Amino acid sequence: MRLAVLGDPVAHSRSPAIHTAALAAAGIEGSYTARRVDAAGLAEALDEIRAGTLDGANVTMPHKAAAARLADAADDAVRATGAANTLRRRPGAPGEVESANTDVGGIAAAARKAGIPSGGPVLVLGAGGSARAAIAAFAGRAVQCSVRRDGTVPGVPAVPWGVPVDGAVVVNATPLGMEGEPLPDGLLAAASGLVDLPYGARRTPAVAAALAAGIPVADGLAVLVAQAALSFTWWTGVEAPMAVMEAAARAR
């Protein structure tokens, strides 16, 4: 089985380690590689899936919306968000690519596992594909969105950047933290929980601050593993070896 993650940048991704370990644990012969691709490279990868020379792929920034547009079929989460993070050859339809958005289920699963409050408001930071996945993951709650620059999410109430929402679960769906940047002052002081999607070699400042304050946290690696498990099962039909994937994600 040949799998890959497609994005730019992509060198930092822990997905190859996670899925390589999962394939080995499940006894499935295959490989999972990271590919730095531009728009043309993304389209070429979809053609490889259609041809059967690539069995599936994850898609990361900045190509999730383009992947949704280029695929021939989509699941409900892709239709809800306009973004796809997982691709495979469509069963029973040779030459077609099917898309899924496992970010939605991954965010929800990681939040549950971390003990993030199941009620109350949610403040999503960002307006890209990951932010839309978070909005879908917390559907049914009072979700608001805050962006640093121009842009909004249609149908979601906007909050000025840096303004806290009392008692909200804060979902950081921006790159803030990947290079050691903190979130705006005051956001976590008012928060009831944190879902922090960025990850790197060390804890992000947001995760460190939330843990110090006793706020429940789902960090970026927890979300990455949760969505990876859903992707793995979607590709292989095999139950994902969660403990193995978690260990691979956090190995240094």
C-alpha cells in the first residue's frame, strides 16, 4: 500500500512516523511518505490515485480546499467544510477519487478524550480549512470565530481578534505556536478548555499556559493521531492501532 501526505510545508509532519508504525503494527506491507507539493503537484497526486499507483493520501495546508474541489466524490464532512484532508481511490468507481475530512471527527474525538467541556461556547481562531473542521466538530454549540486578518466564516458570528469569550473552549486553528508564538493575552484566562491544533518539537506556549492553569487541553498531536486513526481505517478497513500511533507521534 502506497500512501503519502501532501502539503507545503510538510517536512515537520509527524504523519509518516504515525502511519509507518500503524502499517507495521497491522501487518500491512506499504509505505507512507511526505511530499511537498504545489497546486500542480496536488493535481498530479490525485491522478496517481485515479491510476492506482498511489493508494491514498492525507492533505495538509494549504491544499485542503483545493483537494475538495479536485476530488470526484466527497463525504458529509467535506461538503460541510469545503475542505478535504484524506483521499482514496473510490471503491467501485475506477478512475475516481473520493475525499473525506477526518479532521472533523479527529477534533471531536481528541476533545472528548481530553475532557474538554461538552457544553458552553466555543471560540475558533482562524478561518481556513482547519477552522471550518473545528466549527463542524462543535456543531450544535454556540460557536464564534476570530481571525487576525480580513476574512470571516459565513454564518458564524465574528469576535474581534484577541477578545476573550468567557467560559469558551478555545480552538486554535491558526499556525500560532508552531514557531513559539503565544496566543493573545487574556484568551486562555477566560477559557474552559483548549484545543490547540499546531504542533512542533516542543509544547506550544498555549498548551503550556493552559496546563499550568489547570485547563483541559487537547494538543495538536492528540488531534493528529485521532484524525490519522480515522484515515487509516478508511484506507485499510482495519482498526487503527491507537497506542502505537500515539507513541510514534510523540517519539523524539
